[in-house]
Amino acid sequence: MKYFNKSLLTLLISSVCAPNFVSADVQISGFGSIVAGRTLDDVTLDNVGYDWSKPPSAENPPSITKEQILTADFYDVGQYNNDFSFKSETIFALQIVADMGDKLKVTGQIVAKGTDDFSPEFDWYYLTYQATDELTLMAGRRNIPMYYFSEYSEVGYAYPWMRPPSNLYWWQVTQFNGVHAMYEFSLGDFSNTVTFFYGNEYSNDNKEMEYYEVLYGGSPSAVNEYWTDIIGMNWNLSGDFFDVRFVYFQNDRDRDVIAQDGSIGDYTPFSQQFLGFGGTIDLSRFTFLFDWNLVTYDDAHGTEFPTYLISAVYNMDDFHPYISYSKADHKRDKRENTQDYEEHYMLSYGIRYDFNPSASFKIQYDTFVDEAVPESGWRYHGDSDTVTIGVDFIF
């Protein structure tokens, strides 16, 4: 559950503006996206509640027909269906950075999303200490730097598409409370940044996990997701025409599925490892973007999630047509059946028009193809065709 106390916002603003803080250098900036879209047809899906011990019937159908759904934001369950909607991805954010002197800064970021009925929350708050010219220390709440675009995945103006492909950026935890140590140095003509991080995340009333519990016939009062001992590093390497990043982290995972009567279901904790390599190659007229990731679970099944993204953008002054392809798979190497689980790809076409130095207009068409074997019970996303239009801005 996301908590926000309006008095906290008042306190933050009044604090940075109060007379005893007049000497602080305060910077206020923000970003946002106003996005609308819809899916275009109906789709036949596996009935995840189908009772395989009984013959098919009207009361026990193996499949159901319903309107298409595209989950554009897995973490906040921002979805499009056949009804035109502005709420699935529209977002407004305000960031306040106060320079306290002596190399210390404090940052707070407030976000309001359509998926939360635009109820604001503090999603980032951290201290930054510039220990040396090369070494920066941070402590507080930030995004987990798991994907190439993770740390600004909600800033639509920062990338060409309407969104980073949601079938890659799909984890139920994206932020954590922790510490970062970032060291910058040069190696020949290349700029390097190496960051080590450690932290934990206790995600109570996790929206994504509650959605899937209900999808599979449950009726939980809450699902709490715990990622603990998140420890890892990333290495960013930049040159004249490229920027790439390698990331590795691991953590322990646990979950409480709380029933309506307050009881907690059985769940076996496990650890996971995340490995990723992504980047951007800028060749003037063309820009190429990619992200490859492998998530492995130390569980009884030997679960693996290999995913990747490739994308090309053609740059014509203020117009940037693009195409992207993203693929996600699910394997279980410790089971006799290693392959027939969740699998899907997304093919996206679109164009970005920079009509203002601080704003861009985008239109995008997404084809989502659910490749799970129909009899496997994992074909619950379903195919979809979706059109979205939007404006991204910064200030």
C-alpha cells in the first residue's frame, strides 16, 4: 500500500522555503506524461480457474473470450482494454533538490499516477554526499538500478518510445531503501561509473501480486512482497557514440499471501540473481537501443527468465520514427517440462515529435503476442493490439 501524508508535503515545501534555510540552494523540477489509449478487439484466453479433473462445460470452460488487455505498467497494473482511457499511464512528478552546503544535498520526489487516482506519494527521498570529486555517496529511497532505463523509466521524455517495453520491465518490486557508492573515473577516452548498492524493500499490499492472486481464483486481503539483502553493482561505460551498462545484483525473496480471515498461506522463500547488459549506440541518423537480462531463481524448479529488447530510431530533426521488439521467456530447468510456461513478445511501431524544447508528442502501436502453449495454463496475458497517444514533458 502506498502511504502519503499531505502534511509531509507541506512540511517539505515550508522547510526549504523557511528563513533559516534561505542560504540553501533549492531547485524545483518535474516531469510528466499525459497518455491515452485502448486495445482494439476481443481475445480468447486460458481459463486459469479451469478444473482439469472435470470435463469441459459451460460452468467449467477451458477458455474464455473477453476484451483484449495490454498491461502497460506491471508494477502499478496500468492496463488498457477496449475502452479509451487516460489513467493507465498518465503521471505527474515534482522533484525538489536542496543543496545544504558542505557537499550535502537532499532530494525528494513526489509522484501522482492515474493508476492511483492521482493520489500523490513520495517515491524517492535520499541524501547525496559528494565525498570527493570522484566518489558520491547516497542513502535513502530510489529505484533499483536493474535495467538500463530503470532509474528514469517513468520519465517518458527521456526515451523515444511511449514506455520501455512492459514485458521486460515487469517486476513487482522496482524501488528500495538503501545506500549507493558511485565512483567515476576515466579509462583512455572512455568515461566510467561504477556503483555498488545495498538495501531492502518491504512492499505491503503489492498491487501486481494481488492482481495475479485474484486472476488465479484467489481472494486475498493483501499480498506483501519482501526483497531483502539486495546487493549488487553496475558499471557504466561511455564513449563518443555509445553508452553501455552492465549490472548484477542478488537478493532474497519472500511473500505473505494474507487471506480474508487473516491467515497466511504457505510460501517457500528463495534467492534470485539478476544479470543485465544494455545500452545505446548513436550513429547520427540512427540510434540503436538494446537491453538483455537474465533472472534466475534458486528455487525448487530452477526458474529462469531470459528477456531482451532491440530497438532502432531514425532521427529526422524533430521527428523520430522507431521500431522495437522485446521478448520474454520462462524456463524451469529442474523440471521434466522445461519450456512450456510463460512466453511472449511485443512488437512496437511509433513516432516521436519534439514540438517543444521541453515536450514531445508520441503515437505508438503495440502488438503483443502470447506464445505460451494453450494447454499449459500460462496463456493468461492473451494477444492484443493497442494504440496509445501521449505528450511527455519536463520542466
